[in-house]
Amino acid sequence: MIAVSDLFRVSLRQVVRQRSFGVVFSIALGITAFIVLAVLGREIRYKIGQDMVLMGGVNVIQISMDDAQYPGQPRREFYPETVEALRALPGVGLVSCNIRSGKSFSLRGEGERTLDVHFIGIDQLFFDVYSLTLDVGRPLDATDVSQRRRVCVLGRDAAKNLYGSPEAALGKLLFLSQDVFEVVGVVSGIMLGSWSQGGFLPYTAHQDRNWGSAKVDRLFVRAVGWEDVSRLTSLIPQTVRAHQAAPYLTLKIQEDQLARLQTTFLWVEALLWLGIAASLMLGGFGIWSGTFAAVRARTREVGLKKAMGGADADILAQFLAEALCKSVAGGILGIALGVVLVKLGGWLLATDMSYPLLFASSAGSIVFSAVIGIAGGLYPAMQASRMDVVTALRFE
């Protein structure tokens, strides 16, 4: 029986002579992709999902007290403890308070132009919930809300229609009823929609002047990811009603966009895993084909070894070890490339790398590479070990 150290030394030498670099690289490519998806898959899906989510706002849930639709019902509002309970739910990123019914004002812009601008009362988190872009100035902050300041932010379209440009709108004084409000910023964004033609006030200033219902009767909840939306739509009503009466609570989500996004991600993820499987299968087929070619090229060598007393098990072990060396070499190369890409991806995505997950995926990759080598090389190795001595010696 040949020693294990000699077996793998001879096998490695044969692998180098055969120059099976394509097979090794194919396995390495599949292992690299597997490690990257295993370690950074969730973060990659989250980042890509956020970019797609911002295009349609599918991770924003609007919660409203719909009492106005039912005559005789008192106008309810969300209690502060209810808001805090919602913020504590797993999967909730931000919760912004809002007064649902706003108020329109006729404002004079540059020249003689007059424009009706609709203002809604919000808190400082509204801009983050909808991922709005600050064109000039600043957004509303917590101090503006707590001190009920007479400041406002305009949407880009409103600022352009009134003053020609966002820069020209900054610092303007707006006469809203009997009060004067200063424009401290102009915002824009894909998710702003028709609000781009309106303005935003601290909801506390809105309440002081009894504009609209003067109650916080709508909340904007931003889920951490689109995967959390479906679960939160069932948890939110339970949480609200556990803290206060809310018989006519309504939830609004972008159902069609969410369904399309889920389908898109399902196909993308399936195609990614299919690509990994195809790369690994290609490597396994390469090992199978290469081992068959090696057996055929060394048929007389096999016959000579058997004539000199070589056991079938030794022949089987040698060809199987060669196949195993190819696959494990591909696995090691794939792990090295995977670690580099994981570190680079973690830096680009500004996230920490999970070392336990990296170790587990690397260990699994080595085992899987060995399985591919054994599966691809076993049958050709068995054919070599069962070869007839006389027929092998006569092979040309």
C-alpha cells in the first residue's frame, strides 16, 4: 500500500503536468461566489433593495386614524407612548409624526405671480423616512419642533415656481395667515411626489394655529428593508390597539411595487445561485473528463504497475487523489479570492465582516470541493483499477 504522503506528492506532480488550470479556476470561481454571498449576501440584498425601494417607496407604511370618514366619531390621535412602541418593533427603522390634513395658502412669488401652496405639519424625521435630498439650506430639526418655531421647508417645484430657483427661495419670509414663516431649506427627492409642489412646517406650529385637525393623526413608518413590510402590516395594528383605541385605523403600502420587487429579487437570487451551481458543476465535469483522459493516456502505465504487483486499491487511490487535489486546489484558491472580495465588499458597503460566518463558509467550501473531486474522479478511477493487465500492456 502506497504511503499517503507519497500518494499526494505524486498526485500533485501529475496535476501540475496536466495543467488543469481551467478546472481549478472554475471551481475557484464558484467557491468565491458562494463565500461572498454567504458572508455579505444579506448586506448586498439590503443595499440593492434600498436603492430599488427608494424608487417606489415600498418600505414606507402610512398609518392613519380614519375617524373623519365616520360621522359622530371623535377625532383620535396617536399617543406618544404608541409612537415609542412602534419604534421598538423589530424591523422598524424610523417613525415620523404628521398631521394628515394640511392647509393651503396663496403666496406671491417674484413679480405678480401668485401660487397656492399646500403645507403639512411634520417632525424632523420625515425627511429621513422619505430619503429626501436637501437642495439648499437645512431641514427641520428637533429644536424647530419642540420650540414651535415659525420656519418652513419648501419642495423644489414650489421654490422654483415661486422664486425661480431653490437658492432664491432660501431666507424668504412667507405670510401664512397672520404669521410670518422663514424658508430655511428646499428639498427634493424621488419619493417626494406631489409634495414637491408644497411646503412643510413643524407639526407643533401647525397645532398652535389649529390648521386642519391639529392632531397627530398620521404616522410614516419606514421599515428597515422591504422584507419587513409584510410582517409589520400585521404587527402595527396590534401594537397601536394595545396602547390606545383605534377602531378605524388604516394602513397604506405600495402593494403592487412591493410584489414586483419581491418577484425581481426572487429571480435575481435564483440566477445567482444557479450561476454558482453551474460553475461548480462545470468544475466537476472537468475533473471527470480530465481523469478519464488521464486514465486513457496512462493505460500502459496502469498495466505495468499491475504487472509489477500493484494493487487495485493503489491504482484507485492514485487517480482519486489526483482528482481530489484539483478540486481542493480550486477550493483553496476560491477561499483566498473570497476573503479578499469579502473584505473589499465590507469596506465598500461600510459593514463589518462576520468572521464566524466566514470561517464556517470556508470550511464548508473545502468539504464541498472535496466532494466534487471525489464525485468527479471516482468512476474513472474505478475504471482504471479494474483494467485488465494484458489488455492494458497491449494498449497503443
